Amino acid sequence: MIVLSVVRIILHDIELPILFYFLMVNGGYGILLLIAIFDLKGHLFRMRGEAHWRLLGSQVAPRISVLAPAYNEASTICESVRALLTLYYPNLEVVVINDGSTDTTLETLKRHFKLAPIHPIYRQQVKTKPVKGLYRSRQYPNLIMVDKENGRKADAMNAGLNLASGELVCAIDADTIIDPDALQRMVRPFLLGTNVLATGGTIRLTNGSTISGGRVTQARAPRHPIPGIQAVEYLRAYLFGRLGWNHLGGNLIISGAFGLFRRDAVIAVGGYTHDSIGEDMELVFRLRRHGYETGGPHRVDFIPDPVAWTEAPETLAVLGGQRDRWHRGLIDTLWRHRQVFFNPRYGGMGLIVYPYFFFVELLAPAIEAIGLFSLAVGIATGAMNWSFEFLFFMVAYGIGLFLDGMTFVMEEFSFHRYDTFRDRALLFLWAVIEQFGYRQITIYWRLRGIVKFFRGQQDWGAMQRKGFGPAVDLDHVTGKTPSEAD
């Protein structure tokens, strides 16, 4: 009885802090959602009053170099590069970096795009692994391919920075398909102001969608639970998460799959960090810090309508490796830039954004694990406060469904990518079942990431992909070459 009484006291003492944390986190979500709704409404109103197509005929449009690092991407590389070459932008350069692939990526690129070797003369502003060769397409003059020794993604991106000739660089993953008008929309903040360092777009999933000619011709909700729940996560994270942060101190994350940066600013801070497992977030953090410290540009904006499509993991093993790597990257970045924590010198980034990422994104798995453990102990000892636990679960589950529902409403009345009832019903189904098993296993993956970080593990894990299907002839799809389109 004494032991049982002690357990009940401990559980009661744990309940209150967890309840406070729960209210704090969901209060933050509510603020982000309200801001996102009003921001999306204003963004759509502005877009309807502008003709971004005029940029196609502009002779002063800033040159954009698209950097696409590739490592063992033979199954998707041709479709991705063809999609890049058909982007609607008047001053475009595509730089593909083969980062020491061990499959047929290099040979596939050479064969499909008629690559010819060129003299490897360039200014190495950022140090990288040795470059073995440079190639330019005979068919598409704005396509350059860099063949280099393997140095991982950060090193590949730095090699691309050295070769790029654009004022702006678009960082993507080689397995990414970008909507044709995405760059026109992404470049808008750079044309309207001088305080913008980078912009990021929305990432959506190709799983289950129809792809033809290097484009997503029909968006579909994934038919299987693992990618389906991820589709809900992505919609929630981008449509109200990152959109809300535009007005609460700015974004700290631009997905490595799709981001647009000032090339001179990236070079000024030394390019991508080689020893960081989360090099994308770390670069954005470093760019913003440098901007605040030098009095230069420091804004990073999220733009909701430019879309990049990527393939999500379809097995728990691959997904788990991805998620624990993401969490290790978060810890690494926050630790490297710990001087920003509650530092008014960095404005909203130091006083609002960094604390949120620390207390919510970083600590959430530990807090949730404590809650689950106390639940298990309460059940095992019979010391469970069933009324409290039931009410807590129903409120938490209800808030989660409400946030997902509002995200679907925002999607439906703005971009309307999923145009069938079946797709919308599937997304709602995945949102309903997300809390039963999936969320709990993501807690384990993120906790595993914390353990790996403190052990110093830097492994990336393997990403298995099915690919986007057979390549389609570019000239047959567009009716002209990209050089003619330019």
C-alpha cells in the first residue's frame, strides 16, 4: 500500500507538468494556425492581382542556378533533370552534381543528355572533394554536370556553388520534381525587397500520384498508411507550420529538397557545413545569424504555392532512419548556435523561434515518452486516474484532428491539389489513424536519434526509392528545347 501511494503521488506530480506542456504546445499551434490562415488569405489575394507570367519575358530576371546533388539516383535522375529543364523561367542554369555514385547515375546522365566533357576551369570559392570532370549537354546548353569524389550532400552542394553562375541558387534533391512555374513564384520576394536571404516552397509526396514527362499530372493521396500519414504530416507542417513562422521571427528550416538562396550570401558564410548531419537547417541558421551580426539581410520566407514533389519512404525501417537523422540534425544545429537562445540581439529568431524549436521540437519526444511511461506504470499498478487520462486523450486527439481538418480546409480553398472525394477521404482516414501507433513509434525514432547524437553517430541510412517511372522524351513533351524556351 505504501508503494502504491508513492506511485500515485508521483503520477499526480507528473500529470500537472505534462498538462502544462500540452497546453503550451497546443496554444502555440493555435497561434501558428490563426496567423497562417490570414497570411494565406492575403497571399492568395496578392497572387490573383499579379501576373507572374510577365517574368518570362523579362530581360532583367535574376539568373537562377538549380543545384541537384545526386548519389545513386539512377532510377529517378532522368525524370528529375528533364523536369528541371522544362521549368518556366527565362534565365535558368541546371547544375547536376554526381557525388561519386556507385550505380549507373553517371552513365545514365551521359547517355540521355548527350553530355560532352569540357575543360574543368572554375574558381573554387568553397573547398570541396576533388572534381573528376565537368560536362555540358550538347542538346541542352544550360545543363552542366559535375562528376566528383564522394563527399556527401554538403560537399556536393558546395561543388555546385563553385560552378554556378547564377545570382540565386536553387537547392534541390535529385529525386525531386518541381512544378513548372515554381521558380517564378519563389523569386518574387527577392524582386520586392532587399532583406531576403532565402525562400522555401512546399514539399508534397509523389506516392500514388501520376507522373508524366517529368511533371506530376495528377496528384493523388497515397493508398498505403505509411506514406499516407506522411502526406498529412507534410500538409500540416507546411500549410500552417512554416506559413505561420513568417510572422513570428521567420523560418529556421528550408527543406533541402527545395530552397532558393542568395549565392553570394551562402559563399560568404562558407557554404554548407561538412560535419553536420542537418546541413540544410544549419545553413539557414548560419545565414540568418550572419545577417543579424553584420546588419545585412536576415529574412527567410516560406512561399506556399511553389511545390516540389518527392517520394516518401514506404517502409518503417527507412522512415525510422530518416526521422532519427532529422532529430540528430536538429540537436546538432541548436547546439552549434546555442548563443542565439533567448538572445535579443537576434530579434524574433532568438526570443521566439529558437525557444520553440528547443522546447517543442527537440524535447517533445522525451516529454511524450514520460507521459506514455507514466500511463503504463499507472495501468500496471492500478494507480491510474482514468477520468483524467480519458479526458486528456480525448482533448489531445480532438485538437490533433481539428488542426488536420483546418489544414485540409486551407488546402481545399487555396490550391485544391486533391480534386476527388476519394483522395480527400483517404487523407482524413490517415489523419484519424495517425495517433494510433504511428505517433508512438515516431517518439521512439526521435529518442533513438537523441541517443545516436550523444554517441557521435553520423550515419545517414539508406533511402530506397521506386522511382518516377520511365523517362519521357523532353522534346516530345514540350515541343521545343529548353534553350528555345529560354
